[in-house]
Amino acid sequence: MVACANVGVLGLLFAFMCLLRRSDAIWLSLPASGTKCVSEEIQSNVVVLADYVVISDDHVHASPTISAKVTSPYGNNLHHKENVTHGQFAFTTTEGGNYLACFWRESLNAGGGDLSINIDWKTGIDAKDWDSVARKEKIEGIELELRKLEGAVEAIHENLLYLKTREAEMRIVSETTNARVAWYSLMSLAVCILVSAAQIWRLKRFFQKKKLI
């Protein structure tokens, strides 16, 4: 029984390790003109780390350069580079919402075919430097993997709290909108009744003047 329990724990640990080591690589095909963007909705106080590199099929000439810009949900500039073939940006979010990363080709290199950009985008627990943590706290092996699992559980819990907060905000907006629609409907009905009453009164006055009634 103990052996079976150990096998079950190790299997669960292996499954969580596979989840923690998932790849968040993104491939973008950048046209000769125009901009390509990627976005992710992230809560506040989350570490974001990303690397990007231009992949070109032309091995004769130098790789074309691109520009990259990352903005926060409120439009604050978090990263901006021009004439580069690769780069990295890292920041800790201060506001919740959609963070946008945009890439475009420089005008001097606008000719030619499409380019491919590889983006390794990591957030939260995936962006943590576990090698440094292991060296600092002198942990390794199963203990390190358990520490990763603890971090993953904390990240999931924080994400659930964030989703709960967003759901409450959306519910408030929905209830407010429904209340406004109800008041607008009542006001519209009242206006229709008043207009109808005024028309009936005017028609009655008209027929009385013409001595038709």
C-alpha cells in the first residue's frame, strides 16, 4: 500500500512538473507593411518576462530589423526598441487588464517577404528564476519541484481571486445597465402615454369646435 501511494504521489508530481514546464512560445508572421500585436489579460502585481527574435529564411543578407513596443492597459509605455533583431522585456504589472506587445518592420527594410518572430512570453510562476531560488535556499530535486508546485498553487489561487473580482465587477456593470434600461423603458412608456393623451385631447377639442360631437 505504501509503495502504491508513493507511485501515485510521484505520478502526480510528474504531471504537475509537465504543466509547469509548458512552452509559451508564440510565432508571428510579420508582413512587409503593417503591425502585428499579441495581448494577454494579466492581473496586477504579476511578473512578466519575454524574449523575441527575428527568424529569417534569407541566410545571405543580414536579418531585417524590426521595432517593438509594449504598452499597459492604460497606454503606458513599458518597452520600446527600434532597429533590432532580438530583444527582451521584463516588468511587474501595476494594473490589471490587457497588456499589448506590437511589432512592425522598419521602413528601410520594408521590402521582401514576410518575417517570422518567435516570442517566448512568460508570466507569473513561469517567469520566476528557479535556478536562483535553488542556489539561494540550497534546495534541489523533489524539494525544488515541491516548491514549484507551491508557487503554482499560489498563482492559481491568486488568479481565481482575480477572476472572482472581475466577475463581481462585471455583475455590478450588468445590474447597473439593467436598471438603466428599466428606467429608460418606464420613461419611454410614460412619454408615449402622455403623447397619446395629448393627441386624444386635441382631437376631442377639434371635433367639439366642429360640433361633430
